[in-house]
Amino acid sequence: MMVPLRIIGPTCVSLLAIGLWGGCSQDSASPEAAAPSVESPVISFRDATVQSGLELTTVSGAQPSTQILEVKGGGLALIDFDSDGDRDLLVPNGATLGSPEQGPGARLFRNDGDLKFTDVTPTSGIQHQRWSFGTAVADVDGDGYDDLYIACFGPDVLLRNRGDGTFEDISDSAGVGDDEWSTSAAFADVDNDGDMDLFVTRYLRFDPEQPPPPANFKGLKVLNGPRGLEPLSDLFYENLGAGRFRLHQTGDPLGELEPSYGLNVAILDFTGDGRSDILVGNDSKANHLYRNETAEQGGLAFEEIGLASGLAHDLNGYTQATMGIAISDVNQDGRPDVFTSNFSSDSNTMHVSAADGIYDDRTRQFGLALVSRPYLGWASGFYDFDHDGDEDLLVMNGHVYPQATLASMDSDYEQPALLFRNDAGRFVRDLSVPVLEVPHRDRSAVFDDLDGDGDIDIVVCELNGPLRLLENQCPDPGNRWISLELVDQQPATANRHGIGSRIELSAGSWRAVRWVAGGGPFQSNWSPLIHAGLPPKVDQVEVLVHWPDGVRSAHQLPAGRSAVLRRTSDGILVEFREAG
């Protein structure tokens, strides 16, 4: 549990017409030509699960899997349900083919600080046992408390946070209980009317009582799908206020979307016009990018530009099996670049944005292509794990076919994670972290500073395996980091975390950009925490926040501190959390 916030008073906030960022330009040099880093940063994690209280082995069908419904695994949700300033953990959990409505049940773990958690499910009011997959978190009714959406096989569930440590199921009254197979979800205020809209990805139609027969893959009988099975269209729910939603249907801007085996979603400004766009990662079909063209005084308007943007396919024009999504500015031009994890015998993909709004597949140039081919990737994340001023990359892996071996499929069933250290603009695999080299059937993961010590920790969810808590042991981080959260408490908005915001950070010649986005690494949500490692000898960081409503605020924040920018009708206060 975090100590109470100490208010140091309002910052002198200026609303700026231009940003700290200089002119956006193309890369001046390719990553291959980049000089090696002068320093030798160290990335270090330890398995802190045993002492943490996160005692849970998740369920997602039988082990080994025999049907496609069983292989995606379950998601995770970071949610500050008790409003004490740190993120708690919700595990929605799954079920089995024989009883998809009666699994072992969701579990809610309260973060007590110092990487210690308490299972508070019995007192939470959560009695959810349906087979579950992705999650999303937002204040859907504007009462100041984070609510929770769970994407399910069967009716989806919206749990309203009562603010007293308990939840109630409001799925029916909210109008969001779709009863097919949903995989991931994301909240964002895409029409900028002050409340949180909802996008849900859906996969395919599946009947546990009449499952499809096995398919053939590389001469072996394997579980069937997704190709050849009926895909489902994704869903968009427009928030009407007071926790009520309207599903977009035929004739609506996001109604009757093309069925495409949806697996993941990310909502942020991909096109640089200040509006939140929607990127959907699909399995074995082209990815979709819905460009937000909503006018300030008009109704919702979107155009699907996946193919035109370059994000639909890889460099060769092939569709991929997009699972994980990670966002970073890898070429330091101020625009969001998109990493996606994919199936084995294919490569993961690094799409880099250009000044003309087109995304180029530059996976090979960044050193991320060939190394990923033996792996099947899921949750992914860009974070500065070693506090050297740039973001590293972690990809969780594990095959879907229990028969997979290097001999039979060029890929093992259980696989280690892929950790890439950012070395002067090129990603180099780091094999020095023992807990990441142990093979697992990993699926989802969430990233956050769970103990408040200034570095990013990880919770991993393995298919039919125990949760793992990986503590970042960044050696003597000192002041070489900064973190901040946006909290919008204006009466006219329910976008409490500022989803859709863009944050520029600078100190001397060092520059970085972060985004507060809807969606997550895979079937999970991104933490609202903005974190950055810093180069040596940085005492203060200039921060420019582009809020979702177009307001910009400038702040000067000290290094080595965790700040909260609390926006009210009277201005913006800066508060600091004590470490630990």
C-alpha cells in the first residue's frame, strides 16, 4: 500500500501552442550503423512469487490442449480498486470445455505494498466463474472509481466498483453482455464527450459440444483453427453516460465491422491529429486501423485505413497472427511505432511510423526478425528495465500445439521469453536474466512499478500454470528514472487516467515520448503509469502533457520521484508519492 500523497502545491501550468519536441524527421542513420553503447547497463529480475501472496494456478481448458478455445490462456487486469494509489491485480481465470460457465472463478488480489498481495475475492462481491480472456479498466459511470470489463466465452461482464471494496455486475443494465467469444477490450473517450467508450475484439464461433475435427500442420494432427472456422466481427459500444452503452450496428460508424479473428486492440493517436484511433490485431487476417475522423462539433466518424497505413501486413504483404502489441518511439521522431508478436516460423514485426503517416516494416533493421522465428509470441512490452534512458523490449512466448518440438515444427511447446536490450537504437537479445530463460507456456503479462521503488515489475500468466511475479532488481537506480500518472478529476470527464494523452519528456539532449493508451500487452490492460529511465546526471525533467481534450500543460519535475498530475477545475496540482 502506498503512503498518502504529499501535495506540494500547484505547478505553474502553461497552455502551449507548440511542444518541447523539435521538428519531426526521418532517421538520420539506420540501426545497423549505430555505435555500441558506451555503458554496459544491467537488466536483472528475480522471481518474487513465493513471498508475494499471488498463489494461483490459472485454468484454460485441459492440459494438453485439444481445441482452439483452450490455447489463448487468460488475461490480467491492473486496477486500483481501493483508490490507495497502487495497482491491485484481477485474474479473470478460465474454465473447461465440459463446463465453460463453471470455472474455478476470478480472483482479486489487493496490493499491500512491498510486493505483497492479499486475496480479497471473498469480500469483493466478485462471483465470476465464466471462461474469461481479456480485461479493460475505466470509470464507466463517472463516479470516480475504476470499473472492470471482462471479455468472455459467453456473455461478457461489466463489474461496477461501488467504492467500498466491492463490485456489482451491471452487464445487463449497461447493455454490454455479448454472448459469443470476446478476446480483448479497451476503453477510451474516442468521441471526446467526457465518458469512456468501449471496443471489444471477438475471435470465432465455437461450440464446445461440437468441436471441429483436428487439422494437419507440418504433417501432424493438431487442434483446428482459426482458418476454416467462422470469424466474428468486433464490437464498439458508445458510452451514453451514467454507465449505459449503445452497441454500434449497421449504419453506425463502427457497426458491422469486418469479421477478422480479433485478438488484441490498442487505442491512441496513431495518425498525429490529436484524436484517438483504434488498432486491431487479427489472427491470420489483415490488421485494422480505424482512423478517428470525428469533428469537434459532429458525430462519430471513422475510416478503416489498415492497408493504406502499412499496419495491415508485414513487409512482404503477408497477413500475420498478431497477438501482442507494444508501443514505443523506437526511432525517436516523436511518433508511435508498433511492435506486434506473431506465430512461429514467422517473425515478430516492428512497424515504424514515417512523417507521411505511413508505417514501414523495419523489423530486420532493428534486429528483431530472424531471432523471433522459432518462437510464438504473446504479451509484449517496451520499458526501460535498466534505466539507461531508452526502452528495452520483452516478449512472452509459448506454442499453441502441445506436439511442437524443434524437430517437428522448428519450435518447442514451452519457450523462454525474449528480452531485448536497446543498444543505441538496435535491439540485442539479452540472455543474462535466468528467470526469463526458463521455458514456459506464457500468454499474458502486465507491467507496473508494483512496489513503488522506481522500476518496472512484471506479473506473468502462464497457460494452465501458476502466476509469476518478477521483481525488477535494477542495480542502484538512484535518480535515473521518473514516473508520473495523470488523474483528471474535472466534473465534466470520466477519463480519470487521461487515456489518449501524449507525454513528452526532455532533459538536455535526451528526449522521450510516452502514451497513455487503451488496450494492453495481450488480453490485459496497460498500466496508467508513465515511466522513463534517464541518462546520467539528470536532476530535472521537462514534461509536456498533451491531454485528450487538446489542452497542453508544462511541468518541471525532479528525477527519481513518482509524480501525480491531478487536474481539477481549478488547475493542475503536482503531488509526489514516497518511494517504497
